[in-house]
Amino acid sequence: MTDNQNEELGIFRDMVKKALQKEIAPFHADWEKTGILPREMWNTLGRAGLLCVDLPVEYGGSGVTFRFSQLILEELARLGFVGLAGSVAIQSDIVAQYILHIGSDEQKQQWLPGMCTGEVVTAIAMTEPGAGSDLQGMRTSAIAEGDEFVINGSKTFITNGANADMVVVAAKTNPKAGGKGISLFLVDTKLAGFKKGKVLEKIGQHAGDTTELFFEDLRVPASALLGQLNHGFFYLIQELPRERLAIGSTAVAAAEGALAWTVEYVNQRKAFSKRLSEFQNTRFKLAELKTEIEINKAYLNQCVSQYEAGKMDVATAAMVKLSTTEMQCKVMDECLQLFGGYGYMAEYPIARAFVDARVQKIYAGTSEIMKEVIARDVLGH
């Protein structure tokens, strides 16, 4: 990046930090307790210019680069708001990109401006009770009837599901074709036949609402089809690199935040008449964690550059997702250990960061799936 680009990012980072400290930090603990983000929070983020920032100006975005969008996730995660970072990523880095890349002009005009302002909250529905990483096993169907499609089925673990005004739904349009028979639909949640289930209770990321969704003879117009018929699986694979980079950015920044809290704690806390930071074990642990964070950060930055140059492939995205999330979970565990008993207390940010991190190795493809993707690339099959 040029010096000018770095300066612009620095100015933007300062603005994001101030906005988050004013609009999010004072209320986040309450959202953790209620288990759902208030709907008006999305409008607040929109007014602050923190949603879909790299969309073209004509659709309500700021027309900046991908790094600006990643920066927002980083600052959320650094503060310990990993669940909120995930919710924002669904809106800005996943759904908005699907519509931008494969949506019709009408679909872009219908949905993208509202997504930028926060007037439209979105989700993406792929996972089902019986089909997680194996998307080809999904059973939700969309059957063509005249100029409509009739959708039946259910989805689970849907981030933003409770607040969503529109959901990208993956459904089988050709059940006999496996992965080649999946299509995507832009579904207005106000339509008859669309039902939101209860907010699911999770061990972490409480402030990010996660729900089940049900479709019973839900009729959508043919114009709701996103992209080409039966090309859904290809589109999902096409957009995975950005999703996994978003998770990688969140993982690295969350680890940086946790390390900073831990350094502050061990410099103050005493045991056996010495500060914890004076013990060799503490010093060596912190040295190891700092090294792992910096190595992953360097690889992440390399991958972001590849993505911006249009050179990011699926295997590389899998590697960055695997490495950063495994690192994140290790850092959280080691940092919590250095906090001792206080690390197990919910009032300490490190406790929330510990449980929030665990799902990072699961969603958007488990670590095991990442290894399989990488292995196929290495072996050529």
C-alpha cells in the first residue's frame, strides 16, 4: 500500500474507534445479557458509515477498498465484540457481496442502499439441521410453479436471523443434481410462509442473534432468484474466500485485544510478592503468543493483498481461516490461564473472548473441512 492509503486507513480507524466507543461499548454488556442485538443498532451503524463501506457509491457505499471493510471487523473484535463483528460481516462482507456480484440491477437497487443505512438487515441461510458443512445434503426445496418458486424446508444457526428483513436462502431446485442443483433466492421475511424460530442459546457470542428459520409453502417471485438457476453451489464457493478472510481478520484482532488485556493484567497482578510479568513462565508465554499473532497477521495481510488483486483461491482462503482461528483459540486459552481464577469470571472480557472464539473453528467450514480442502489442493485430488 502507498503512504497515502495507509494515512487514509489510519484516519478511518480513528473514526471507527470513536464511533464504537460511543455507540457500542456502553451497551454491549446489556446486549450480551439479552442475547440479541437491538434492531436500532443497525441504523446506528448505518448512520456512522460502518456498513457495506466498500460498495460502490451508487448503491450507498463509500466506494473504498476491501481493507476498510476489514478494518471495521478488526476494531470490533479488538474490543471483544466478536459476535457483533460476525453479524456485521454477514451484512457487509457476505450478503452485500453476493448481491453486488451476481444480482440483477433491480435487486441491487432494491436491497443494497437499505443495507448501507441499516434499514435492511440481512442473513444468509445455508445450514440445516441435517446439513452443515456438507451443503450438498441440504433438503430445503424451491419448486418452480409458473412465475413463482415455492420454498419448503428449514435452516438453523442463522446469524442475524431474528432481525433479518431479507435472507439469502439456498435451496434445492434440482434435487437429483446434488451440488449442481442448488439455487439462491432473496427472500423478504415479511412474506407469508416465512417463520422465524426462537433465538438459540449459545455458549458464546450472545450479542449476535442466531435463530432457526422455517419455510412453509413460501412463494417468491421468479425475480427473487439470485444469479442463475442451479448455480448456487458455485456462487457459494466463489464467495467463500472473502468470508474466510473476514473471519481471519476477526481472529487476529481478537487475539491482539486479548493479549493487550493480559499484558495489562500481569503487569499489575502480584503473586509471591512479585508481579506476574516478572515470572519466566509469563514472559515466555507472552513471547510465544505475540509471535504467533504476528505470523498470522503477516499471512493474513498477504492474503488480503491477493484478494484485492483477484488472485485469492479457495485453498489459500482455507489456510488463512484454519491458521488464524486455531491461533485465536490458543491465545484465548493461554491468556485466560494467565488471569487465573479471574479469567473464569464472566465480568472479565477475557472470559467472554474465550467462549466467543470457539465457534470460529466451526462456522464457514470447520477446521477439519479446511484441512480437507487444503489437502485436495496439495495432492491434486
